Amino acid sequence: MQIELNPVGNMCLLSPLEVDQLQHSANSELYQLYRNCSLAVLNVGSTTDDAEAIYEKYKNFDIQVLKRERGVKLRLINPPSHAFVDGKIIKGIQEQLSAVLRDILFISSRYLANPAPRSPGLITHIVFDITRNADAIKLDSDPAVITCWGGHSIQHNEYKYSKEVGYQLGLRSINICTGCGPGAMKGPMKGATFGHAKQRNYNGRYIGLTEPSIIAAEPPNTIVNELVIMPDIEKRLEAFVRLSHGLIIFPGGAGTAEELLFVIGVLLHPENKLQKLPVVLTGPKGSEQYFQALDRFIGDVLGAEAQQLYSIIIDDAEQVAQYLKDQIKSVINYRKAVGDSYHYNWTLEIEQQFQQPFLPTHENMAEMSLSKNLPVNELAANLRRIFSGIVAGNVKPEWVRNIRKNGPYEISGDKEIMTHMDNLLSSFVKQQRMKLQGEYTPCYRIVAEQKVTV
């Protein structure tokens, strides 16, 4: 099966150098990155989060960028058939393929060839540069973007509830940003489309932020009308909080815990005490156990101050939307008072420990310091890295292979912290929040260290 189609927007026009960069060759890492991200977009609706299985199933897939007199065409060879209707590609998928082309070329030309930046200001600029190039910073839109985090493997009633929350937000003309995959990332967007439609709001924004190592396991849903591919998870997380005016956390697994620890760790920085960034943990009746476990872990490990940074609202989608609508006013008033941008939160202080990419090797995971003697925001940063490593070991191909070869990660630290972590992760496994399908085999092993008193 071969299909040729046009990219949309200005991606129809590429320079000869850009076209050459994306040609298939044995040594072309950039082409492989482009090919894999394109396959993920075409594979929307996949019922597995096993990226290796996806790549194996579509090992004969290829994408070619062809020079033409009036621009370029994309030739798709053996693409997933469910990306097409009556032989024509779904419009939303065509747009997302163009977004992949745009972001891969932009990141490659600007940043992949350069050493990793160490300056925190420079990293924040990179996040801004990529999102601005993707036109995700819209100065002519109302500053009302709520980021929704949550698991791709959630129960049906939780998915329905996330749709209801999205619907209530849409009725209030609030736009949605998510990790763009299935589950709690798709639900709020789907609900918001109905809310926006009822208000005759035809400019609803459904922003999806992803990154190459997760995109195959969590392919962008087709409601996303603004897809942005960030270089790594750290820049993706920073983009979420810089672009947003509030955050919702639905039930999820290790990835959701990582996201919560990121925003808590950032807000715990002394320079962010006056920041306005509302965070709401919410789910339907029956999800209390999940939030109780998460809240207990935060309180036991990071303390009561960390627990004050979020609100928990159970089974009341309307209250969630009303609360955030009111909070957005406070966010805008704060940014006006300090002279910050309404659409990109420059004044939020994010330390390098939250910005530098973390490679979840066995050595790095084993050596991570998890001690109550650390400053609380540093402990939050280290916990975020650990949960990020668990996500990688669960679904990211490179690290799944690493686990298969070298066995599970060993995670160690203060005995008290390890006990709380083991309890939290065990609750995720028991509630089947760690894998989309099949029995879950842990990619980690908790090893408690006894405290040494001198």
C-alpha cells in the first residue's frame, strides 16, 4: 500500500537541505526519529502501549519526503489502515503528520547538533522557542489553558468523568492541554469539544505535548489540533507549566505521579511562594483510594506544605470547572501585577534539577539520593526522576530492552521513604494502572537502606 499526500500549511515548502536531512539511510538517526514519530501519529487508536510491538508490527512502514515542482509530498508505504477513511487520510492525522515534520526539522536544525545547554534561562528559552515556532503561544486567544494530566490506562468510569470535566471546562470557554494520548488525555479534550460547540466556540484549542520516546506508547488522539513534539520529557513538563493557567490531575500511574512531583517540586521553590498556579486532583466516586494513596505519599515524604499546593475534589466536575474558572482570574491578575506574559509564565522559577534530561540507567537509578535530609524541593526532584525511570522501564523501547537485558532497577533510600514508595507503587499495580493490557511485571525493585546514626 502506497499513498501520497501533501503536508498542510507552510510545511508544503521545504528547502533542498531539509529534504535531504530526512532521506532514509543506514546512518540517519534523524530519519529514524521522523519515521517513528510519524508512525505513532498514524497508529492512533492502538490498543497496546508496547512500543516495541508497534514497531515490529509496522516494520515495513516507510515515509519518504519527495521533491515536487510546487512543494513536497509525503509518500506513505504500508501505513496503518485505520488512519484512512475510504482511502483518504483523516484530516486531523494529516495535520499531525505536518506537525511532526515541522518540529523534527526545527529541533534538529536548532538544537540537536549543539551540546545540552546548562543555563536554566537558555533551557526555558528553548521551550519557548519550540512552542512559539509551533504557534502554541497565541496572543490573540483568551489566556485560559488548563493542562490535564492522568493515565493512559484508566477505568471506564474514570474516562467518562474526565470527559465530563472537559465538557464543563468547554462550557466556560476554557481550552485544554494534555499529553495528547488516550485515556485521561483524550477524555477532557473530547468533552471540551461538546462544551465549546454548545457555546458556538469554533476556535477551541486542544493542545497536545509529547516527546519522541513516549509518542509510540501514547499516540496523539485525533482531537488534538495543536500537536507539539518536545525534545525530552523535562522540556515537555516545563512546557506544560509555562503554557498553562492551571492543572488538573486525574487518576493515573507512575507517569502521573512524576507529573505531580514535578509541579510540586517547582512550586516548593522559595521564589515561587507567590506564584498562582492552581492544581486540582479529581476523579469520580470510587477513585478516592487512588487519591488517598497519592496524598498520603506526598504528606509522608514531602510534608504538609507540599499538600497545601493542590486541592482534591471528588466526583464533582462542575465544581472543578467553576473553581478553575475563578482561579484563572487570580492567575491573570498576578501576571499583570508582576508584568509577566499572560500566555507564557516566565516568572516561574524552575531549577536545573528539574530541567536537565535524566537518563534512567541502572546506575543512575541506583545512585539517586532519596533522603529526608535533602531540601524538600531537591527530594521532590529526585523522586520525579525515579518515577520517570519507572515510566521509561514500562513503555519506552530503549529502556524496556535495557530492563530485559539487565533486570529490574534497584531503587534505594531511607527506609521510611522506600516503604511509602513501595506502598504507592503497589497500589498502582493492584489498581492496574501501570500497563494498558496484560499482566504487569515490575521494572523495579525497592531496596530499603537503614539510616545510619553517627
